[in-house]
Amino acid sequence: MEQQLHNLDLAGNATASGGQYQDVNIQGVGNIHGDMECARCRVDGVANMGGAIKAEVLHIRGKATVEGDVTGTQVKVDGNSKMMGACTAKRIDIRGKTSIEGAVSSQELSINGFTAIGGRCEAKTLHIRGRARMGNSVISESVKIEGEAKIAGDCEAETFRSDGAFAIKGLLNAGKVSIRLGGASVVKEIGGEDIRVEKAWRRLPLFGWLGRSKKLVVETIEGDDIYLEYTQAKVVRGNRVHIGPGAEVDLVEYRADLQMSKEAKVIEHRQV
């Protein structure tokens, strides 16, 4: 016989033990001691959770602190949250302010507010419209940046598209790289098959977190088809290379074809 689970409703200033529940609703100041498992958890007030939480749906509209890992099908943050462990969910939607100290794993990760992730971030699709600070590497099939992102490690994807601004301390590796410079961007190295960098002419509502100049600074770019505008690079290597307006490159090594704009600056180029 299936166990009948009770709901947990906390209003005012209340404390409860962890355990298994059906629905959990916190409207005042709620303190939960120990791990908790439930179908749905909604926080409209202030929640202090002293363990891990496993919920099919976790919706934080107020303020929540979780001392353990968060696991679920859907995690949505409209308020303010701090997760001291890892966060694993099929869909993660952050519209408020969130800090996750551990790793993140998701099929779909959407960031519209401000998010700081301390561990490695793995998501099938990653869409950043707000501000994101990643303390480790990012692995994804599709990365789209319309806001601003800082990545302390590498970024690996099948497709990488940025209409905003980013700073990647390691390698950006993707089959297709499309960068429209909405703001200042910097990355150590770029590797891919099709790499295109151009200036975004429309003004984007960015925070100016990474600077206002619409330029990409990179040490090395290696690819098959490469088109660069407003890029400052030390070395560019490719099969077919087009150095467009505003680009400054110390050395270009190409195999099949090289085109250079009159508004570009190339110190040295050679066919290999």
C-alpha cells in the first residue's frame, strides 16, 4: 500500500523536521532541520533548509538557503537563493539572484537574473540573458549569451553564440562559433570549424560588467572558416581566413585563402 504523505505548511516563525512530504509551503520564516523530499516546494517567505532537498518542483519566490544538494525536475528562482551543494534538475530557470557553490547539471539552464556557480556547469542548453559567473568549466550542446558571462575554466559546446559580452579564462571550443560583439569580450583561445566574429551595431542593454568597448581580445584562434571583425589576436590559423574591419592580428597562417580588409591591421601573414 502506497504511503500517504502529508503537506507541510509553515507560516510565521516556524520550525520543522526533514522527511517526506507531499507539498511544502513556506510563507513566513521557516526552518527545516535535515534532508527533505517532497513533490512540490514553494517558498514565498524566508526558508533555511539544514540539509539536502529533493523535489519534483522547487519554486523560490522569497529567500532560501539550502545547506545540502538540490535535486528535482524543475527548479525556478524568482527571489534570492543560496545553495551550498550541487544543483541537478531537468530544467533550471533563474530570474532572481542565486548562488550555487557546487556543480550544476541540467537539460535546460536559463539565467535571466544574476547567478554564481562555483562548480562545473553541464547543461544541454545554456541561455544567459542576465549575468552569470562560472567558477569552473562549462560543457553544453548549445550556449547562447545575450547578457554577460564570466567563465573561470574552459567552455565546450557544439554551438556557441554570443550577442552580449563574455570573459573566458580558458579555451572556447565549439563546432560553430558566432560572436556579435555587444560589449567587451576576452578569451584565451578559440577552436572550431566555423568561427565568425562581428560587431553588433545595435545597442544592447548590458550591465557594463566587462566594459563597454565592442572588441574581442584573444591570444590564438584556430579553425577551418574564419571571419573576424574588431578582434585583437596574436595568432590566427585557418583554412579560409577573412580579416575584416577593425581587426588587429600579429600573425595569420592560412592554407587555402586569405582576404584582408583595408581597415584591418596584420603584421605578418603566410601560407602554410
